[in-house]
Amino acid sequence: MRDSVLAVSSIVKKYGSNISDFLIIGGGVIGMASALELAEAGHTVTLLERGWCGHEASWAGGGIVSPLYPWEQPDAISRLAIVSESMYPTFTERLVCATGVDPEYHIRGLLYLDPENPTRACAWARRMKQTLRVFDRDAFEGQEPSINTDTGGLSMPDLGSVRNPRLGRALRQYLDQSPRVTLYEHLNVQKLWLRDGHDVVVETSRGAYTGGFTVICAGAWTPRLCADLGVALPIRPVKGQMLLLRPQKLDDFPLLNRVVLHDSRYLIPRADGRILVGSTLEPEAGFDKQPSIKARESLWHTAVAMLPALADYRIEHQWAGLRPGTPDGMPLIGAVPGIARLYVNAGHHRSGLVMAPAAAQLLADILLRRDRIVDPEPFQPVGASNSRYAGMTV
């Protein structure tokens, strides 16, 4: 941390005293959790958000606290996700106690209908010491009698889910209460540049900002910011659309008690009786966030095929978000090559909510030179031309 203190001292002498130890760009769950972790370690943080905090990909996700098919991901993702899952009960309880906003974290389990590669899944569970059970059709119907299945599937009974808009609101309120955090919303970052060849300056619609260290947590928009400094990061937007279904009466007997996943689409029960349906995967949509009729119909048919009684529910809301994807599925957490004191925490794709507590702690471990909760090497940011991405589409 000595480097940070020296950096801040040097900048203050030249440019004034309104300088934080850390300047974070991006107020999604990843950015806010990173700010929380650094502030709780005793450091000052300035966070810049171009809209409302927690209202981009963080708001648009489903809130399943696990990668959808973890056995299809690199083991490094599983290790980070498993640590994050273990942190969620304490993480959300701390937010509830401090703010009164309940993110509705519940451990209800997750059921996989007819999964591919069940042998691979079981091998992954043994390797990662995770509970995974095989269910036949009768046992599956005993768990969720309303679900339509001809065979059965797998169960991970220890997995939880969170109501992500409430998580974002709780984090935002927690930071707003912190004396170490200065939070700016509706502040558009226009350009990044280097002053004196090494101080990152962030030009915004309301003036320039800098800090001892700069951390970019801007999701799918991260490459645009890094491009100003001549750095190409392989992150692109992957559009995902979702539906929220409402029963005729919110106090009706719940049709679903657990998250159910089939062919990368899922049903998530909410505490108030609503059911969330997700999601499409549209990697070619660019930055278009407009919901479509085609996706609406596709998600509706998926939901009714999985749970026929949903035909009596009505569509209350449809929306889209942009997940920040990388070619190999690995998020980028650490120092940006070639730029002193510039770091990134982005590219978590569909697992930003899953990884947020652990990704924030890992970044803080790197910045503050603490013992790492997991090996950071697999997440080290590299440029798009790096051999790690040879043959992959960026």
C-alpha cells in the first residue's frame, strides 16, 4: 500500500487535496462491491457512475449465485465462484443490518432438467467438493411437482439466489452512508488520458478526476475507456433479455420453490410469488438494449414448456441487459498492462452477481498486497492480441 500513499501524496502536491486513494469508474455491483471492500480496509474511494448505480447488467441479471453450468467453465471460475457463494450470507446480512434493504438472499437450491454431460458434472462436483445429486423423474416431481420433465436431472441443494435490484440498492445506500466513499451518479466519463506520462486523468461531464489508483469496473463499456489509453481489452457486450411473470393473485400458492434450469434458460421464484424467466444470449446485438417481441415469445414458450401452469400468469415486465463477455469466459481482475496504477475488474459475463463479493476482495487483495483468496493469475488482464486468445473471437 506504500505505493498508493506515495502516489496520492505526489498528485495532491500538484493538483490539490480533493484526491481519493482509489478512483472507481462504474457503479454496478462489481464496482460498488470493490468500493465497499477498499473503504472497509480504511481507504478513501471516489466512485463515478454514468447513470444510476446498479441499473445496467447488475439490475438486468437473474441473481442465481452460481455459474449456470459450472462444470463447463474453467476451474478458476469455479474456485472464485465457490468462495463468493460462501461469502454471500455474511455479505447480504451486513447490508441488511446497515441499510434496512433486504437483497432477499435465500438458499433454495437449483434443479437442472435433463443436463448434458452429467458424468462431467459429477466429476466436477467431486473435484470441487460440491454437493450434487442425481434425481430420477419421480424424485424430481417430489421436489417440484409442477415442473414438466420426462426424465429427471441434477440438484445442487446448497445454492442460493438474490434479488439483484435490491442488492444494488442496498450496496448504493451502504456506500452513500460511508464517510470514506464519495459517490457521483449521472456523471458521464468522456475520456481517459495520462498526465505527466503516468497519472490517469478521467475527464467527465463535470470536470476531471484522478486518484492514487484508478479501477475500471464499467462492464461492457470497459474497452471503450481503456482504448483512450491505447489498451485493447477483449470484452464485448452480450445482450440478454428476461421476463417477469405475475400470478393472478400474489398470495396464490407458489408454483415453484427452487431455481430450475434447462438448456441455459431458467425460472427463478421470487418471495412475492412472481417468477423470473431468463434469458436470451445475443452476442451479435452490440450495445442494443431494446427488448424484442421475438425474445418475448421465445422466453414465454420456454417458461410454459418447463412449468405449464405458468400459462395462467401474465407478463408483467420485459427487459434487456448487456453482459460483459470475454473470449474464454474469464473475467479480467488486476493491473492493466502498460499503464501504471490502472486496474480493471470487468468481463464477468453472466456471473457478475455470482462473483461480486469475491471478485471485489481479490482486487483489493491485489491492490493492497494482501494474501489472495484465490490464485489471481488466471484473471490477469491481457490485451486482445495476447496468445491466450489465439483463435478466439473477441
